[in-house]
Amino acid sequence: MSLDHMTFSIPSGGDDDGDDYGRNLPLTIHLRQATDGDANQGDNQTNTGFVIWPAAVMLAHYLTENPILVLSDDTRPHGDIMELGAGCGLAGLAAAMLLDKRNHQERKEKRIVNQDRVIFTDYNPACLENLRLNVLLNNLDSSHEVLGLDWFDQLPSDRAWLDMNGASHARCRLILGADLIVCTNDADLVAATIDCALIEGGMAIILGADRYARFGVSSFPRACRSRGLTVKVDEDILESREDDIGKRLLVDALELGGYRNGKSSSLYDFTMFTINKPITPV
């Protein structure tokens, strides 16, 4: 499959009360995805990781609207951020750019730089290689990392998640995921992976197509709660927007993802799950 370098701008919806490092956007992200010449790119399972899915665009935009989720503060734990099933890595790239922007400013001011980083994960070796190229294209800090992660490999553990080489890694404080739940069993697999990879007190944000477009979405909250995670569900994300930024982003994303052949975005909407892992009482 041929891949093409493209530039993608994520506008900010933040206001003047936001963090200084989250303003003065848009973020301009360079990446490679499948070209329009691959007519089946939206339907071929092997190609899904090389396409910008609409939920990834919406999640990246959500992070620019709420940069404190990425940047953390004195009330939130510091640590790694993970993108699950990253594909092209759009949401993770947005998070990494916010972190690098803050770190650059703190170095300039000779302040202590927090060592938070983004770990991009996927199970497809070709996607992992493309993710590494996308990290390089954006001149990101070398601390950000790309690792293979298979949801089927994750086992209940006190302190670690496993990569595809069997190595264990410390849990993350924030997990991001876009359009992860497609099949019925994805709900249990994603919930179990979040439970393994998220620290106590940490948060996961999973955004994807709604239950009318994807199997497993309806059962995902139950799968999370069965593991002791708390879940907040926000439906009709696109319909609830008062401005037209989200609608424009969706149309652009549908076109970039190869959905031009008569496929309508009028019935396409999103569900966002905000998942928290409670701290175990001592």
C-alpha cells in the first residue's frame, strides 16, 4: 500500500481561561496515511491503521479544547500517556505536541521539566513502523515511544502492562483511544487493557462512533464497571456542539479517510467514554 505525507491542522476551541500551553493553536500535524488510490481503504481490515478515522480527528480536537488533560497540574498525577490502537497516531501526536510545547517553554524559563511522554501503541507491525515515521515527521522529543501492544496479551497485574515482546511497562496516567470498539468482543478487550495499563487515579478517554454504527459500544460501560472502573458516557457529541467546528472537522475527516463515494455523514455521531480508575483505600 502506498502512503502519502499530508499536513493536518487541528483548530483549538479553548478559551482565555485555558492553560497557556494549550492556546495559540492550531496544532499543525504532519503524518502519512493511505492514499486515495486505495479504493478499499475504509473497508479493508488490514488498512484501518493507515486511515485517519473521524473519531481520531474529534479526539485530537477535544484535547486542544482541554489541554489540562494532557499537561496535568498539581492536582493530577504525572506520568506517561498511552494511545491505544493508535493507527496513524493523530490523537497521540496532538498530545505529544502539547507536552513538547510546555517542555520547551519550561526549559526556556529554566524551570523543572516534567518527563511526561506519549507511548503510541498498535498491534500491526506495519502500523508501528508508520507511527515511528509520523513521530519523526513532527520533530517530536525523542522521549516519545512507539511500542507493540496486543489487547489479548494483557493479564491482571499490580503494576504493569505487556508489550508484544513480553516486556512489562509501568502503568500510564492517561489513556487515549479513537474508534477502538468495532466488534462485540472489543468492549471486554479494551476494558481489560485499560484496567491493566492505567494507574490508580488515572483517566482514559475513549471516543468513537456511536452504538448505531459499531458493535460493542453499548456493552463497553458494563465491561469497565465489572473491573471496578467508573465510566461517564457522553452521547451525540457532534449534535450537541453549538458551533460548526466539529461538523467541519467531521466532513474533512470523512473525506481524508476515503469516505467520498456516496457515504453520508448526516447520521454519523460519536460517543465518548471518560473512564477513571479509583484509588484503592489503604
